[in-house]
Amino acid sequence: MNGTRSGNGQTTKRSRTAGSSANKSPKHVSIKLLRSLPRAGQKMFVEAAVQWWVWPTIVYLMPMAWVRVVDSSLPCPQKCDCWLETLQVNCSERLLVTVPEGFPSNTRLLDLSRNQLKTLSYRQFSSLVHLRELNLSDNLLSMIEGEAFQGLQSLHTLRIRNNQLKILPAGIFSGLQNLRMLDISRNEIVILLDYTFRELGSLQHLEAGENDLVFISPQAFVGLHNLQEFNLDRSNLSHIPMEAFFQLQALTRLRLQRLNLSVLPNNSFRRLSHLRTLMISHCPSLDTVASNSLLGLNLISLTISHSNLTAIPYTSLNHLVYLRYLDLSYNPITIVNANMLGDLLRLQEFHLVGCNLFRIEPGAFRGLAHFRVLNVSSNHLPTLEEAVFRSVGNLETLRLDSNPLACDCRLLWLVRRRLRLNFDGHQPSCASPYPVQGLGFSEVLLPGIFTCRRARILNRRPQAVKVEEGHTVLLFCSGDGDPMPIIIWLTPQRRVVSTNGRIRVLNNGTLEVRYAQLQDDGTYVCVASNAAGNDTVPVRLHVRGSSSSFFLNSNSSFRNLNPYPFDAKTLIIAITTGFFCFLGSMSICFVFMLVWSHNMGKVTHTAIEFVPPRINWNSSSGGGSGGADAAKFSMKLM
């Protein structure tokens, strides 16, 4: 028993010793091993440790010490920080009122932002021939002299954002032939003059937004042969500077935001054949997109959002056969018509967020074989039928949330595909019927939901309506079902009646035939239709011809509508106008004759007098005839 205890105790002690040894750190183990070695071995171990541990540490620290020594020997302005390893000089937020001197000549990046600089003088940075990036943002710059940047032939990026520049003088960018990116946004620039950017032949990215621009000269962008991205936001421009844009033939991305545009005229972006992305947004007055406004473009992405378009500009879009992304969000668009987007063969994404959509017609996206993403959230859609798409099998992402959805049979396809569709974290929910109101599609498992009731016409009795020629007649038709059916009418020639014209369908489904003609006679068909089925009823219309002339018949629609071709006011105006015209003509003739008579002077009259012959009774008796004087004529001028 004692031996067993002893054995057990020894075993326990050894286990504890082993456990404590296992818990010891490598440091303790190394010290223990070092102490166990003879003195000569300890000396050799220390020398090896110095050789293998100390020297790498010294080698690692040497470059840092060398960098610090070099940094201290380099010239650096007093209020700036200089780093040799990155060749950067930081003078940001130092309350500088002038540009300091003494920058290292090999500086690659110079930051002078957030100071109080007001002017830049001639050749201000000419000694920094290796400078790649210069930041002058958030200063008080109001004047930059011509050739201020002369000598910066290596500069790639220049930022003059958020200053007080009102005009860019000629030659301001002289010497920047290798500049790639220029930011002049958030200044007070009013006009861009001709040839402002002529020296910037290598520029690829231009930021000119948030200025007070009212005019861009036609030749302002001359020389920007390589510009690829141009952003023009928050300015006072009221029209597209078309002639100026014609110079940017290499442009691939254009952003126009918060402008005072009201219309996109025809040929707005002509010659921009390389443009791939066009963004126009936050233009609340923009309500018209001309049919040829996007002509000549080969866009991949188009955004016209936060504007005032009341309809999708189908005609303007139909030639954009390479378009993949279309965003018309936050416009008061109410409907997506059927078969109007079929020319957009490569369209993959369509966004109509926050519009006034209440209907997407079946066949709206027919022909779009690559259609993947549809976002119609935050609208007034009661449903989205499967027939809207060419094939729902291609649809990957659907945003239908924030719509008053009626969970009936029209959305049954969506419930069945809810596990395969990506709702982007916003699952749609039901607004009706009442038992499932507010529930998401994954929660709606009640029987009887997502069902429909077939449409039926309430009054199915045969109807025969008679009307005199020229009169107006109404043909009534109403239906019931779930969802509520749509009422359409077919003419005797089996054509669908529209909602305008002489024969039209009213909002309540009634057919109105105005001024009935003999050719309107026939059988019309009322069709009530919903997702569950159709119902029809015929209505016979008889139009009786008039026995007398249209204009003389007292029952004619013309006589009933208005017995006179013109109203009294029109007749009075016409008679008054004719009277004054006649009076004016007579007055002119009278004045002309009066003037003519005065200019001709006195009129000379000629009078002819006849004096009969006188008989001489005192002549001798032997004469054979009485003596008489000859007759006389006398002429007088009076």
C-alpha cells in the first residue's frame, strides 16, 4: 500500500513537473540550456547570438538612420514637412499667405492646400521640374498670372479646387503639356473663353463643376484632343454648349448635374462618337428630350434622373443599340408602354426608382434577351405581370419594394421564383388583401392568397341602340372581377377603339359615338379582361339616315349643336372690321382726288358762239337777192 502510494506520488510529481516544463516559455528553456553548457560553450553561444541576431537588427536600422540624416540635410521650408522616401512636401494648413521658397528640387508631390494664398506669380514653381502633383485647393486664390505654372513639364495632376477664381486668363496653363488631371471646381468662374485649355493636349480628366458659369465659348475646349472624362456640375448654364462639346471627340464619360436645362435639343452631342457614359441629373426643369438629341452616340450607360420627364423618350433611345444601363429614376413617368424598348438589344439594367409608375404593360421588355436587373421601387405599381418580360428565367435582380402590391394571381410567378431572385435586401410586401397586408412574400403562406376571380360583364342582356344621323349616343358596359377588369371596345371591323377621337372609350368603360354617321352602323363588342380571363358582350348600333339636307334638317347634329356657323361675337367683329376697311378705302380715295385737283391749277374752258347772218333790207331793188352778211363763229377762252 505504501509502495503504491509512493509510486502514485512519484508519478503525480513527475506529471506536474512535465506540465510545468511544458508551460515554460522558450526564453526560460534557452536560459536553462545556456546555463547547462560549459563556460567555453556559453561564450561561443553568445558570439553566435550576436552574429545572427544583433547584426541583422543593425542592418535593418541603418537605412532609417541614413534617411533621417539625409532628411535633415535637405532644404525644406520652415513651415513644411519633407519626406525623402516619398519625395513629398506637405505645407497644408500652415496659414501661408505666400508660396514659400526652398523646396527640394526633386519633389514629386507638393501640397499647399487649406492656406490663405491669394495670388500666383509668373513662373512660381519653375524650379520644381520633377513635380508630378500640385494641390492648391481650399485657398483664397483670385488671381493666377499667365505662365504661372511654366516649367512644370512633368506635372500630371493640378488641383485648384475651392478658390475664388472668376476667370482663367490666357496662357494660365502654359507649360503643362503633360498634365493629365485638372480640377477647377468650386470657384467663381463665370465664362470659359476661347482657347483656355489650348496647351493641355494630354489632359484626360477635367473637373469644372460648382462654378458660376453662364457661357462656354465655342472654342473653349480647343486643344483637348485626349480628354476622356468631363464633369460639369452646379452651374448657371441654361443650354447644352453644343459647339464647345464638338471639340471633345475623345470624350468617353460626361456628367452634367444641377444645370438649368429645360430641353435637350437635337444633335446636342454630335461628334462625340466615343462617348460611352452620359449622366444628366438634378435638372428639375428638364422636361423635353428631342427625338434626335442623342443622335450619333454609342452609349453603354445613360442616366437622366431627378428631372421632369413625364414619359420615357422612346424615340430618342431607339438607336442606342449598345446601351446596357438605363436610369430614368425620379422623373414623373407614369407608364412603361409595350413593345417600345425592343431596339435596345443589349440592355441589361433598367432603373425607374421614385417615379409615378402605376402600370408596366405586358410586353414592355419584350425582345430584351440580356435583361438582368429591374428596379422599380418606390412607385405606385399594384402588380408586375410575368408577361412584362421576354423570359423571367434571365432575370436576376428585382426591386419591387415600396409599391402598393395586390397579392393576387398576377404575382404568383414572383412568389414561386422568390428563392431564385435577388431582391437586393428589400423583399416586396403585400398591400392587399387585408389578411396579408404588410407581409413579405416569404411570409405569405395563407391558403386562398395569390388567386384571382375571372372577369365578367354585369349586364349581359343583348342591346340594340338606335340613333339619328348626326346625334351622339352612349353604349354602356361594366365589369367585375379580381383584379378589376379592363374594359375595351371593338368596332364592327374588329379594331380596338382608342380613348380619343370621334368614337372613344370613356374612363368608366362607356363607348361614346359623337355625331353618328351611317358608316358607324354595326355590332360593337365590349370586352372585360383581367389576369383570370375575359368576358364579352355584343351591342348593336343602328344609325338612321336623315330625310333632308344636313344643313336644313332640324334634327341634324349641326343644327342641334349650333344653329349658326359663327357666334354673335365673331359676326360683330367681322362686320366691324369690314366696315372700317371700306370706310378707310373711301377716305383714301377722297383724299387722293382732293390733292390731285389742287395740283392741276385752274381749268380753262372754251366757249363757241354762233352769230346768224344779218339781211340788208336797204339794198337796191334791182338785186336778185337780198343783201346779207355771212354767218360767223366766234371762240372764247374763259
